[in-house]
Amino acid sequence: MTAAVDLHLHSDFSDGRLPPAELVALVARCAVHTFALTDHDTVAGLPEAAVAAHQRGLRLIPGVELSVTWAGHELHLLALGIDPDHPALRDGLARQAAIRRERARRIADRLARAGIPGALEGARDRARAGHITRSHFARHLVESGHVADFGAAFHRYLGRGRPGHTRSRWVSLEEAIAWTRAAGGVAVLAHPHRYRLSGRWTRRLLEAFRAAGGEGLEVACGGGSAGAFAGNADHARRHDLEGSAGSDFHDPANPWIRPGRLTPLPPDITPVWHRWPGAAS
Ligand code: AMP
Ligand code: MN
Ligand code: MN
Ligand code: MN
């Protein structure tokens, strides 16, 4: 299936592989006409994406994917339709950047103790504008020959419980939703099926999310199973949340994930993009 709307895409301003202008060219080739750039904790790629989208007559929804901590869990929130220059959001992103920098140092220290020195420099060299994610460490581990592939980097070093993993205290779910709304955006919980929460904890999370002003759930995701999709749709209905759809595209070398390769939302779920006049259906 290909959809005309894709509200979750990464550029090389975070851990995507394409610069925003090349990402926008690919989005156009994939027949997507309304898209959100949602880099991890940064809006720095939006100006370049806006120029490219304008040139091609595409609709850019300005976004960012925020890492948040809720009840000890690390979750991802998509802030969509934001004013990236809003002071509350700017301040929040500055806090996130400081948390990311400090975390990158801790990851590198842990990797050094596991026998891999120099990982901070390795990750930094691969991160445009110095905005380091675990994906940059993973690329360093692959390219310096410590692991065979990206998956192994997470499995052996960077995933939970592994030698290079460290728990971070990101901003709270409530704060991130508050900045999103202050900046005129809508808060969407990203890829709800990936958190490995029990039914009970998922219910608690969605209640807390809604109580804090969260309004959308990413029902359709790139790479998700039919079962995950159906489960997400049920959560959206039960908690009266709008539905979003996003590929979480990072890398053109991944054959499974393409901009717009998404299952359509069930007709009874209100698409979050109904808010933006002119967005495709
Ligand atoms: P961070 O936000 O720094 O924790 O980095 C998280 C990013 O790493 C995610 O957005 C994914 O792009 C990537 N990632 C996380 N886990 C895996 C995995 N098991 N395999 C491949 N990529 C992963
Ligand atoms: Mn990522
Ligand atoms: Mn995510
Ligand atoms: Mn993402």
C-alpha cells in the first residue's frame, strides 16, 4: 500500500541517512504529498525541508520526535504541526540536547570499559550538527569492525541491558506535551506497539497521555505487523484518540521501509491530519 500522507520521517539532522532536500525528493518520488519531518529532538532540518517541499509543491508538516520518560519507561512522542521557533519548544529542545550530549558521553564511557575506545569521536563524526543518537554509535561500531551489522550493534552493545546501554532521564511526558501544545502542535504517541508494555501499563500510559493533552496515536507504522496495526487501532478507539500514520523512514538501504508505505487507517478513526486544511486524505 502507498499512502499520500506520511507523518514520521528522519533526515541526517538526526539519525536518518538523507539530507532533508534528498529526503523530500524521495518523498516526491514515492507519491507522498503531505509529510512531516520528525528528527529526534531537533528541528534544525526543517528550514531545508521547507524550501525543498515548496519547490516541489509538497505539504510539509513541521515536526519533531521527542524522547520522553514516563513511569521509568522511555517513550517517543511526535510533536506535529509545531511552530519550531516557539520559545517553550526551543527551551525544551535545548534541555533535550544537553541530556543527549551527557548521555553520549556515558555511552562512550561504557563502551570504552567494554574494550571499545574512541566511540564518542566515532559517533560525533557521523552526526551532522553534533546531534548524537544511538544509531550513530551503531554505525561507528559497524564501520570500525566491532560488529557485523546495525542490528548486532544494538543487540550486543546498545540495547537495553547491554554493556553500552545507559538509562537516561529525558523530559517528562507531561512537559513534552505541554511544549508541543504551546507551539501550536498536536502530540502523537509514536509506534505504541514497540514499548513492550503489558495491557495494563498500556492502558495507564494512554490515560496519562490523554490527561496531559495528548491527542493522537500512531496507528499505522512502517514495518509494523497487521496485529500491531489492529491493536493500535483498538487503543485509539478505546481512548478516543485520533490516528496518525508514519513510516519512521531512516535509510534508503532498508528495503522494508519506504516513505508512504503504510496501511490505510480504518474509516472510523479520525486522521490527525484533518486539522491541516489541504493535507491529503
Ligand atoms: P536514541 O534516540 O539515541 O536512543 O536512538 C534510537 C534510535 O536508534 C531509534 O530511533 C532507531 O532509529 C534506532 N534503533 C533503536 N533500536 C534499534 C534496533 N534494535 N535496531 C536498529 N535500530 C535501532
Ligand atoms: Mn531513529
Ligand atoms: Mn521512535
Ligand atoms: Mn522515528
